Amino acid sequence: MSASSPSKLLEANGWVGAQPMAFMCIPVRSAVFLGGLGCALHGLFLLHHPEDRRIFVGGYSDWSMAMIDLLELSAMLWGLLGALGAFYMKEGFLRSFYYYEAARILAWFAMYVLDVPLLLNCELGRDDPNAFMARYGGQAVLKIAAEGTCDEERSAFYVLSLLSLAFFCQFFFATQRLLLDFADDPRYLLMSKEGPTGVFQQQLGSVPTVATPLVTSDASRSGSATSGSRQMPLESLA
């Protein structure tokens, strides 16, 4: 397997192994707990400060603003479910939070489709506001154009929104990795799925499995030797 394979990359970043890490330094369960709690608090903060959130999560167009408002409002519920799921190891809570995170990432890409054209044509809002509103809409970009800060807004949005997306993806992968622990049965459960084996299976009177021929043969030999040793005094008496 080459060094650039996906499994090697995941192993190098701490996503596989005995103790997988998020951000290469935080245990996955702790990361999911902090991510869920932070998601709820972050949603509460952004709902009260809509102008400050744009450079991080977008919302320059009317459609993207409505979409983000809905997601951030529901983040208070889903984030708490994620934190409680990580704290109490509840698979149902974690899975609900995981689905929210997946929807949030998809909405992030939809936001780029809606908001980037507005920011690219921000100067049109300064030169011809009526033409800008007729073509794109978006009062937020019109206000930015009137202030003459189109370049600064674009640069801050491109850098900070991508960093926020990468940061959020780390929590998404941490939740995904924690959910995999519920799918992996411990070895003693995997070994006992077909019922008792070896000596225990002989005691129940069932047929030994192929997985334990040595244990079965040893048990049968020991059993025959024991029965023979018990019958010898009877034969000598006869």
C-alpha cells in the first residue's frame, strides 16, 4: 500500500488506530462533546449578531440568509444532542447530530453558490444600485458597496469562511469516527455470536464447530480417559 493512500493519510492525522484523535491532539469523544456544545452556543451567538457572522458562514443573499438562519436556529437543539450523545454515549443522539452536520456542510457549499456572485459584483452595487438589485438582490452587499469596502469584505470572507468550513469538517469527521465505535463489536462478542464453543458446547450436547477442533478433541480424549479410569475398578471386581 502506497504512502499516499487514504488509509495512510487517515492514520497520519490520527483518525484510525487504538486512540483516534481529532485535530491531532484531542480525543474523538471529547471533540464531539466540545463540538456539540460549541455548535449550540455558536448558533445562539450568530442569531443575535447576523452582521458579524457573514464573513464566517455567509448570508449575503436573501436565500442564503434564510437558510443559515434556519440552520443556526436548529443548531441549538442538534448541538445539545451531540454533546449529550458524546457524554452518555447515546448512538441515537450522535447520529442525529451527525446528520445535522452533514446537512450543514452541504448548505455551506450552497451558500458559496449564492453569495460568491454577489461579492464578485460588489462594485456594481456602488456604480449602479438599481441594476445590482434587479440582477442579484441582497441589501447586505449593497450596504458594503456604499461603504467602499468590497475588497476587504471579499478577502475576509474567502479566508475566514474556508477556515470555518475546515474547522467544522473536523468535528464532522470526529462524530463519524465515534459512530464507528458502535458498529465495531468487541472481540469476545464476535467470538460468541454462534453460541458456546469447545468444552462448553460439549456440555450442552451440541455438535462442535470447525473453529474449535482442538478444544473439542482434547475434551473428548479427556472424557474418554476419565470414563475408562472409572470403569477399571468395576471390571476388576467382575
